[in-house]
Amino acid sequence: MKVHQFLDHYGITENPFAQEDAQSDPVFQEHCLSGTHHSAWDKIYGSPTAPSTSVVFGEQGSGKTALRLQMMAQLREYNSEQIDKRAFVVEYDDFNPFLDSFRERLSGRRRKPERALQNWRLWDHMDAILTLATTRLANAIRDDGRDPHDKSHALAVNKLDSLTHQEKRDVMLLAAFYDHNRELSARQRWQMLRRKLRYANWKTWWDIGLGIGVTLLTIVLVLWLSEWRTLLSWWVPTIIAVGWLPFLWHQVKLSWMAWRVSRQIRVIDHETSALRKVLANFERSDLGGQPVPSRPRGDDRYELLLKLQGVLRSLGFTSIFVLVDRVDEPHLVNGSPERIRDLLWPMFDNKFLKHPGMAFKLLLPANVSGYLQRQEREFYERSRLDKQNLIQSLTWTGQGLYDIANDRIRACAKLAEGKKPGIGDFFEEAISTNDLIGIFDRLRAPRHLFKFLYRLLIDHCSKYTEDQPEWKIRRETMQSSLAVFMRDLEAYEQGRGTG
């Protein structure tokens, strides 16, 4: 007897429990995003109108990625209903590009995987978040306001046109440091953005014009008042050099600034000469006194973050949601609790997590939550985790997992609404709903539930032939499958704990 034969009997067209990762689970993404939520959903999600930070620790398979996808869906729905009060979403879940660039900046023993992340700082997180947000904003502007990943993030053309000169300057400044579109060169993408915003910068040519003017005037005067051999006199090139001095001095200062920025922004690669050419397109009055991320500190990043928020506010976004997930997956971390701690702990700063108008949703592995108990008082005073909607264990009750199983089965059943089966229909009558809830309660996490039910269906079907099928799972089959599954799960968790 095949599993699909068993499912067909109940009108189910695909196995509801075949996928374990919400990121690649079509059943979850197409049918269950707005279905069953965790009991702490309201505390985790909060409200886009009053953004707040949440810190969630959960074991593998507890639904952290599912929570992120549900928040994205909820925010997309919220944005589609709003015009001037939308939430700008930053998905901070792919750390590999940032960590690769960061590690390349280190030298000697500091580049070793076990030591590299000990050099990670809060401003590295800020640079990464600013990179993701600025790149998304710049891409949308270059594409006439369209966002190919999310229509609810589209920018109104009339709002782009109504940006003030200072706001356009802020966009261009952010783009100079953080626009990381790999499809275009740095100067090309900056110039495309400048043309889209109609950012005027004709005054940047005055020093070049001065140099050309002095050169031509000197040559003309010499040829008019004297013979051409006079051009070889020492004072002629001296006068020409003086005419070019403002341009040369400005280029030297820009080169120094570009070099310092390229050294201090460690999460993306900046070519000094390319950055200098971009910065040279700013008028001196627009660039003077502006925050530049050229020092190992967070002050400049906070100022740039405020500039980003100001521009987004003018474009109809009143809040920024930063969704942090999959911190255990980067190859430099490789699931190590110590490396996850080194990567995450700089982010636990109350000034950062409580930044006005921003909501950080940190979905973190449970195996680092134990480090919270070992921190000194200074850490708690700096992080103020008591204000961050902390959830130390993302656990599920048997009732919650029972509802999840029912939702998935009904999503895959192609029957009339009143005739769709539930998880209880798979089992013989001697197995009650309370029995199933009690068993599911031992599994703790949706991924464990899916693995168990997938194995149970295989174990049941393997006992019968296609000619003599059995449509109800018996108690002894369920108990034997559960015993084997719990033993394997315990061995796996012990292996992770000692690894």
C-alpha cells in the first residue's frame, strides 16, 4: 500500500507532511501563512503603527522561519491597505556575503573561523542593515518606483519628484556608501540614481573649469604677448599648477575619505578609486558636515539611519521592520553556539533595539539562550532585555500542533469545505483527540510533528497491500513509530549537544 493511495482515500492530493522547512514548503506558503499562529504571535509581531522589538529563542524546527514568513505576509497585507503609513521591511537573514567580506578585512590569526566573529561589532550590523535597506530603495528608484519582490513596497513617482534637495542628497549619500547592486558598477548605479532623482550637481565642475580656464588663459596670453618658447619658462607651468590646485586638493581629501570609508565598512567591498569618483559628484556644500562612516563607531551610522528614515517617511513609510533569522546557517558560524553568540551579542544594545520608528524581530536559535544566564550585569544594563519582548523558548502545545496538522491536511484536501478530513480521521476510533494531543505535546515543534507523521504514514502503509488496504492507523502502529522517533530525536539532540 502506497502513501498516496492512503491520502487519495481522504481526498488529499499531496502529502501535507513531506516538507520540513517553511522557506521551501509550498503548502505553508500557499495555504497556511494566515492560518494557525503561535500563541505568542501578538507579542512577537506587535503592530506596524507602533513598532517594537521582539527577541525570540526557539529550537530547530520550532517555526522561527515560519514566523518570519507570516510577519512578511502580514506586513504585505498591511502595506497594501495603507498609503502613507507603510512599513519598510528589511530581511536580514543571509549573512554569508557580509561575513565573507568582513573576514577578508581581518589579518593573521584573527581570520581563523573560531576567532573572526570575536571582532564583529554593532556598527557592522548597522552597516549590513543600511546596505540591505539602501540597496532595496535605490533599486526601486532606478526601476521607476517598482519593487519586483514586493508590490506593496512600490514608490509613488509623484512622491519621488516631491523630495527636497536635502532628501535627494541624503539618498545619494546613502547610495554612495551602501548601494550594493552587483549588476552595475558603483559609478554607473550612482549616476543612474542621480538622473532618476534629478539631483543637480553642476557646481562640482567649478574647480575643473577653473583649472581649464587658467590653463587656456595662460597659454593664450603667453602666445599673444610673447613667442611660443616662453611656454617653456618655469613660471608658466607654475601658474597652471596654481589654477589646478583647488581641484587637486579636493581630490586628495576625497581619496583620504574614500580610503577610510573602505576600511571601516567591513561588510561590503568598496574600491577606493570608485568611491572617490562617486564622492566627487557631490557639491562641497552638500558633502561638508555630513555623517561619514569612516570611524569605528556607531554615531555616524545612527545619523545615516535617521537620514534613511527621513527619506522613507517622505515616501510613505513610517516604520522599518528588520527581520533577523537563520543566524546559525552561515558557513563561518556553522551552527556553533559560541560563534552565534559572538555574532549576535553586539546587537543587544538598548539604544539600537529601541531606535525610534524601528522594529527588530530577532528569531534566534535556542542553543544560545543559555549564554544569557551567564552574562554580567553590564550586559543587562546595556541590552535591557526586559524591554525587548523576550521569549526564551518558542514551544508549542499539543493543541497548537493538533491545529497545525488539521490546517495542513485541509489545505491539501480537494473536497467541499464541510467534507474535508482532519488528523483524527486517520486513526482508529479507539484513539481519541486527547490521545493525539498528548502525543503531539511530546513533540514540541512543528518540524518534529511533520517528521513523525510522515514516518507514521509510511509505517502504516508498509503493513498492508494495495489489494487489501487499511484506512485507519492503529494504536500499536502509532506507539511503535513514536518510540522509534523519540529515540532518534533524543540521539540527534544529544549529538548536537556534544558536537
